[in-house]
Amino acid sequence: MKMLTADMTKLLDKLYNLRGEDSVVLSKMEKERELAENTKERTTSEKATLQEKIENLTEEERVLGEQGENLVTALSSIKTDDYKTVLDKLKIDFNPDKLSEQISKSLPETINKVQEETKTAQDELVKVETEMNTAIATIEELAIRKDEALENQTRLNEYFELALNGNINITRDSITSLLEKFEFSEDECREAAKILMFPEDALYEYEEKLKNTEQPGKSISEVFAEAKENVTDEVEETKENEETTEDIPLSPKDELISLLTELGFDYLDFTNNDLEKILANYNETDLRHNVEFAQNHDLKLDLFIDSVELLYDKEFEQKINQLLEVGKEPFDIYLNPGVLVKYDNEKLENMINTLRDSGLDPRKVPLIAY
């Protein structure tokens, strides 16, 4: 068993945080949501105040213009001689012409100031509405992001449960693509994928240490004794082999992994089920031949990742040659490996003959239609 290093522990601490309610991702979203909600509440209040202010200023402008015009009209109809006696006795200095002139001069300036104040309030209203709409959009976006984050968290927890039960059947790409959504680096994604796909190397130890901290009083030896009871017989055998000398022969699975690595594969691209399927039909000669034949005909190794059956297919070369003879390009074959899985050599030949008998050119018929 590999030692649970400080770097592995740090990475697992980060992963386990993402599994719980106190996930840094969810906590960050919650803070963003609270900030957006506060902004929405503040700007909603400011918007209502500004709208009321603008309405009042608009009405004030209307009244000033209307009353000013009426007053000037009224003053123009007044003759001071008609009121001379009362004005003199009361000592009132009333000059309609002078007053009308003052109104005509001051009223436009006053109305202009009201208009400027209205324009300032309207500009402020635009800013407040923009800020409010941004906050509302942020709240809606965060709701979507939170749903996605919870879905990703659920998937992450499912992967961990499968790994801890020794039944994980997830490809490395599936794991790394999920972790990329949590903004893990490429190196972290790769290391985390190894930990999950081969939990006996570190995950079991970390999990048991975690349980031990939750159940004080148990010794380390007791914790590891319980951990060993929860893993599969295969994991137990692997542990025993790793703890003995290097002279002990590799297990069939380790031999297969070694061969795949030698041939240029990244074994983490295969699930445990894939490896078991290959082992059940394992023939090193066939496997080597099929891989070398594919490489010699410009077929990428990815062809075998999604269709592991082709690694031990004894008719692989014959079927490829048939497709090449009718004019199919290697890249077309690479994109449609299902044809090679679907047909044995005889049935593929019959399919090609059927197309020809129907007046069709097999080269022009897309492989996906075969």
C-alpha cells in the first residue's frame, strides 16, 4: 500500500470539504447571494424614492409654468389707477408691470433648476435600476449555479461511495471532467482520479483516520483492522503483495496494466469493469497484435478506450482490412468503432455485399448507417 502522504491528505481534505454542506463552493455562493439580496433590497427602496421624487418634480414644473403664466396674464389686466386710493392709504407699493417683469425673468430660471434636478434624479434612477437588475440577474444565476453545484456534489459523493465500496466503474475522464468544475488543477484532477480509481492506495487509510477522529478511544491498529474487513478480497491480495518483496509475481491485473502502459495507454482511461472484461478474454499475443495493427494503419489508441472488446477481437485485422478495401478512411473507422464491435468478419462481409447488391457504393454509405 502506498503511504498517505501530506500532499494526498491535503488533496483529500479539499475533496471531502466539497462533499459536505460547508463546501467552500456552496459557502462562496451563499455569500454572493446574500450580498446580491441586500443590493436588491437597497436598490428597490432607492428606486421607489427616486420615482416619487421625479413625479413630484415633474408636477412642480407643470404647476410653476401654469401658475406663472396665469399670474402674468392676471397682472397685465390690472390698472393701478383703479386701486390708487386703497394702495395709497395702506401704503402698499404695488406695481403690476414691475412684478410681471420680475416673474417673467425669474420663472424660467426656477423652472430650469427644477428640470435639472429632475434630470439628475432620472440619471440616478437609471444607475439604481441597472444595479438592481444586475443583483436580480446575479440571484437567478446563483440559483442555477447552486443547482449545478449540488448536482456535481451529488456525483462526487457517488464516486466516493463507489470507491469506498471497492466498486467504482468510472473512467478517469469522467472524474477529471467533474473535478474541473470545482476548479481543480490538471495535476490535482489526475491525482484525485488515481485515488478514487485505486482507493487502496490512500483513500481507505484517509477514511479510516477520519473515522478515528470521530470515534476517540480507538487505536490506529483497531481502525486499520476494521478497514481491512471492508475491502474486497482482491484489494486484500494486492495489499499483501505490495507488503512482500518485489520477487513476488504480479497479479494478472497488474500484468495487464503493465502491458497497457507499455503499449502507450494510460491505464486510468479504463474502468475496473473494462480491465475485468479484458482479463476474462486475455490473450497477450492478440492484444499486442491488434494495437500494433491499429497504430500501423493510423488508428488512434482511443479507438480501444470506448470499445475494449476490440483489444481481444481475433478478427480485428480482417474487419479493418475489409473496410479499407471498400474505400473507408482510417479516421472514419476511428469515429465509428461500433461497426467493428457489432459485426464479426463474415457478417461485415455480408453487409458490404448487401449494399452492393442494392446498387449502393459501400464507400459512400456512412459507417454509422452500417
